[in-house]
Amino acid sequence: MKTLCPPLPAHGPSRPLESVREAPARPWQRLFLAPLQAVQVLSFRAGEGALLEAEQGCAWVTCDGRPEDHFLQAGQRLWCSGPARLRMSAVGQEPAHLVWAAQAVRPRGAPGVRVSVV
């Protein structure tokens, strides 16, 4: 069966809105998203952020208040700074495995949510 996950663009993932944290300050957490499972939620306060990485499958990720939807495939990362509420689920018939790590964020410019796929 074909996956609903869109193909990767030929030029690779979009450029980040802010620099990506290579080594999270806190340990990685695992998140298993089963097909047809209810949407999972991660919330972050102002001054916090999270780096998500897809290890397997395809995951749909969106951030409350933002019009964009993101589809992470294995090896792709998404950075989000708070305050934010992320909603995510597996896409298609295969499970998605994500790892994520929260970390403190130094305030930069105007407050708000910054989401970028890296």
C-alpha cells in the first residue's frame, strides 16, 4: 500500500527559521505513533523548545495557531520554540517512531512560535 506521506523535495528539507540544536540539553524521549491512534499532544511553555526527529515511518505534525502542516519522514527533524502545542499522528498504515528532546530557549526578538523543518 502506498504511503500518504508526500515525497521529499529534490533540494532537501526547507531551511530552518532559527539554528538547530545538535545536542539537546535534556535526554531524548521516544514517542510511538500507531496507525489510527488518537492524535498525540506535546506542549511547551515560553522559554522552552523541542527538537523532534522521525526515526521510522511518516508522522504528521502541526502546531496550534499555525496554518502549516509538516510531514516528517525518517531522518527529518522539526524544531519548535514555545509557547506551543504540537499535535501529531502516524500517516498511512505504518507506525511512526519519533524521538524528541526539550531544551531551554534563549528569547530572540518578538515572542511567538517558530516551527522549522530541518
